[in-house]
Amino acid sequence: FDIEMDAEITVETNPETADGAKLEEFARAGVNRLSLGLQSANGRILFSIGRRHDAGDFLRAAALAQQAGIKNISADVMYGLPAQSAEDHLETLETALDAGVTHISTYALTLAEGTPLSAAAAEGAVKLPDEEAQYAMYRAGDEFLEARGFQRYEVSNYAKPGFACRHNLVYWRNRPYVGLGAAAHSCVETKDGVQRSENVSGLDEYIARASEGASPEAACTRIGRGESMFETMMLGLRMTDGVDLSAFLERYGTDAETVYAKPIERLTASNMIRFEKGRLIPTRKGLDFHNRLALEFLENELDKDVLR
């Protein structure tokens, strides 16, 4: 592959494992963007979710990255954590900004079945904020970041001007991508349509297959035209600049306004989306309640047969 001179090359790491020597090696290898999993600046909260770092580890990792020449730094932050308040969330965002980050991803806690935290929550051993408290954290964080010059460009992502994450934009625009290595995922367009694949997750098996000249794929799925159109709408409406309607027409040979006439009409009437300069754009309400917005398009997909 030919790699563009200004390509975004990201490494994701935990704060407690990002030492100076490792970061310098990353920089020499061409890495120019670092994503650090801060989650919270509150030590008590970090302990409750099983994290091994603290705010000091995060600040140290960000400083070491900058010293190594990696200036584009992103922080992953979570809200809705055990016993967390809006003040805790804002303190975490302040810590991230103090570290000089250029990008912040903020996500609500999602409990994964089978994890210790999920079991503790089910048993009542930890108390999680209710939906109203989570929404208050989300809104407070949104106002905080925008007031400090971070632009929201996707439901959960904020960046300083010019620092939106390029590889994530590929996913949200539902464009092809290639994944290389163990457990990597790919989505490619072929003459037969869109195909998604995933490689074997075990490193030993991946190496063995590569040594034998065998495919590393563990599974491959073909995505139909209708499903691809739905995903383009659902993912595109996560972004603040929405869906480019002319690009949709060029890609699928049909108008989004025709295929999705009913949900577009309902969502426009409820002030969740709007038309602007050839794009279908989510309003702030649409971003805040994106799941409801996506459900409208999904129900439309389930109701029709024409694209199946």
C-alpha cells in the first residue's frame, strides 16, 4: 500500500502502560495520534470499574507523548459510572483539557453481560446513576466542551478544529476499510456488493494461517443493498454534518428522500432532522435521542420489501 504523507496513524493505549521509551518508539514508527483511556479522573470511580490507572498516570502519559512528538492526543471518557455525579464528569473533562488533548470521546457506561461490574450492579453492590442523572452529565459535558472550543462532530465525539478522528469518520460515513492482523475487521466493496469479514482472534492461529498462505478470515458476511442504505443513513445521522444526499444518490442510484420518505417526514415534523445545503442533518434533539431517530429508519426498513 502507498501511505499518504499526512496519514493519521493512531495507537490506543492505557495510561498506566504508556512509558516514555514506548511512546518514543511509536513516534519514530510514524504514529502521530495517541488515544488514551482516561474514563474518569476520580480514583474511587476508577477502582470501582476495575481500572489500574489514576489521573496522574493519564497526565504523565499525555506529557510523555507530547515530548516524543505526538501532539494529537485523544481521551476516552465515560459517564454514568458507579456513584458518579455531574461534577465528577466535569472534573474528568477538565483533567483531559489540562493535559492538552485535541479530541475527546464521551460515552455512557454500557454494562457488558458476564463482567464483574455487571454482576455487582445486578446484586446491588454498586449503584449506577439513573437515566435522568446520566442525561444531566451528558448535557453538562456537552456545554462544557463547546464553551472551551471543542466542536461536536458526532454523537459522542468532540474535537478542536481540524482534529476530528479520520478513521472514525470512515466508519460513520459507511465507507470501506481494511483490517490487518489478528481479530481485525474489514468492510470492502466488491463487484458482488459489500462484504464484512473478521480475522481469527488468536495470534498463534493467525500466524499459523499466514505461514501456510491460508486466509486469516474467521467469518465473512455479505451486506445487501437495502441494509447498506439503512446503515448509511443511521451512521450518517450520528454526525453533526449528517448525510450528503447527492453522495447517497451517486452510491445507490436512488434518492434517500424517496426510499425513506416516511421516516424523513416524521422526523422533520418532530424537529429531529432538517435539510441544509443538500444534506440531511440531525438537530440537537436528533443527536440527543439518536436511538429513537435510528429506530424510525429501522422500522421503515422492516416494513418494506422492495429492496430485499
